[in-house]
Amino acid sequence: MEAQSPRITSALLTKYRGQIVRCVGRVLQTSNIVATLEACDQGQVTVHLGPDTTTLTLLKYVEVVGRVSDDLTIKEHMTYQLSDNFDLNLYKSVIEKAQKYPDIFS
């Protein structure tokens, strides 16, 4: 069975330090090695991109799977493209419910 990776907001980075997480956000800036996302709680998350990741410049919303570093950045393992009309507010509500009722969402 595959290990679970919790979905998080930028505010939850400290709770999951050292763990693999999923973070959805709007791509604000990107280079060949780093991307900045605006997470669903409007906080910014820095993602250190893997060597096989192509630049995210053309993407609007992404889900990044990666490990939270001690400096509260994410070291990317995988990135998924999401729809250009992804609803970050709805996603934030789901994360809040998942944090409040973990037994239902695990």
C-alpha cells in the first residue's frame, strides 16, 4: 500500500516538517529550479523543483507532491497539472474539514 500524503495549506507546513505532503496552488513564479505557489489559504510556498521537472510557466494551478524541508519549503517529487478554473476556496474548505475530522478523510 502506498504511504498517505496529507493535503496541506501553507499554514500547515510546520505541522508536516520532514513528511511528504500534497500542496495545491496557483503558480506565481517559476524558474528551472524553484517555483513559488500561492496556496489555497493565500500563503506563498516555495517549491524546489526536481531535475526532471520542466518549467511550470505555462501552468496556472498545480498539485505538488514533495517533502517539507526544515526551512518550510517543499522538495518536489512530482507535480500534477490542474484545471485552469480550479477552485482554491473550495479546496481550502476540504482541507479544513480533513484536519478537523481526520478519521473520515484517511
